[in-house]
Amino acid sequence: MKFLDDLFEMNGGYVLDFSDNSMARFFAEELNVDIYDDTYREHGTSKAKRLRCYLNKVDLPTSVKTLQTLWDYREGIRKHREREEWVPNAEGRFFSLLNRMQGKPDAAPAGEPPKAAFDLPKILALKQRLIDLSSMEPHPRGYAFEVWLRDAFNFYGLEAREPFRNKGEQIDGSFVLQGEIYLLEAKWESAKTSAADLHAFQGKLEQKAAWARGLFVSNSGFTEDGLTAFGRGKRVVCMDGLDLFDALDRELPLNLAIDRKVRRAAETGLPFERIRDLFSR
């Protein structure tokens, strides 16, 4: 709640830039909720106290929807007013909180203390492991990179599977995002990935079920010519090492980061856009 107080500027009893009337109208129009009902005044009558009471009383899906709607409004007015972000890593921390509220990546067993919303030690450990890979020899590093990706994906609830081999081909693993199955191609080489490797992975996908999609992770990145030659409208989304580091550094859940890439690819047809360009500071 302290994080939400900072995020929505509730420390003085206010909520963002809402007046009493505009807050009532916002909740009525966006959420079909009477926020000024007496039910939500148990702890006081200020806008902030009403919102805290409301969030503690409503069911979990309603609470998540409310926070998402407030976040969208917050970001809309912040960008319109060209205001700098005032909460460190706000976006990543906010979506990590929503993940935890919805049981992603995992929920605490009954009878145990609840898990922290922001598991910074594990995030920092993943980031350090990624940095440490750069000092390894090429052959063991490739395998270690696959293991790192599996562990990182599982940390964010993506149900990663080990690499597997079909006749004549190697698949570096798979994971599940928003109910869709993605095959994984992972490379850690000194040279950037070219169009030939992208086309080869696309060819593997075309031999699978029509709904299979692919994520190509190249730590060194992709050549501009290669991305241009690969073209638009493919079933492959691309991610590089800088994307991975940015996501961890800004505490962005990887499931959210990949989902944002997938959405942008669906909108533009382009397989690659950087995480730092998809998320605001």
C-alpha cells in the first residue's frame, strides 16, 4: 500500500489530480462503482482513505482492474503534462505487483507467510548471473545461457521446458505466454544474428502446429540488414541481451516484457523493437 500511496500520490489524502466530483465520475464511468458509497468510508472520508478501503473490500479481479485503470489514467495525464516519473522503476514494480496479486508466477502455500511483491534479491541474482555469463568460454556459455533463460522464464511463471530434439533439428525449449505456446531459439555468439538464422528458425516453426509462435533470443543482437531481409509478418519475435538486462534492471516482469513485444509485432509486423522503447521511464 505504501508503494500505491507513492504511485497515485495518496500521502496527503488525495488521489492523483482528482477532485471529489471527478473521482466520483471516474469510478462511475470507468468501473461502474459508487466510490462515495458509505461502505468505503470506514477509515475516513478523504479520497485516499476511501480508495484504500475500497481496494481492501472488493474481490481480487475488481481490485486488479481498478489498479490497472488508475495506472492508465495516471500515465495518460503524466505524459500529457510531460511530467518526469517520480517513483523509481514505477512501471516494472507496478506490473510485478499485479503479477503477484494474480498468483503469477506462484502463490504462497496455505499457512506460510505471503511472498513479497518485489523479490529484489532473486531479480538481482538473475541479473548478476546474466553478467557472469560473459566471462565463460563459448561452448559452455551457450548451454548456461539456455539454463539461465529457463530459470528466468520460470521465475515469471512462463512454464519453460527443457531443450528437445526432433529428427534433424534442435529446439532450445518452449514456454507458455497468455495461453499461447512459444518455441525458443537462444544464441550467445560474438557476431550479431543474421537473416539466415532467423529464416532457419521460421522454417522450424512452419513445420509445427499452425498456432506455434517463436521467440529468438540473441544476446549479441541482430544485424539491421538481417532484420530487413527477414521482413514483416512472421511468427518470430526477437529479443537481445540488452532487452534482458533492461527488463531486470527496471524490474519489469519478463512475461510482461515479452507480451508487449508480441503486441507491438502484431501491430507493426516487425519482429524486433527494444524494451526501452516499449516502456516509459
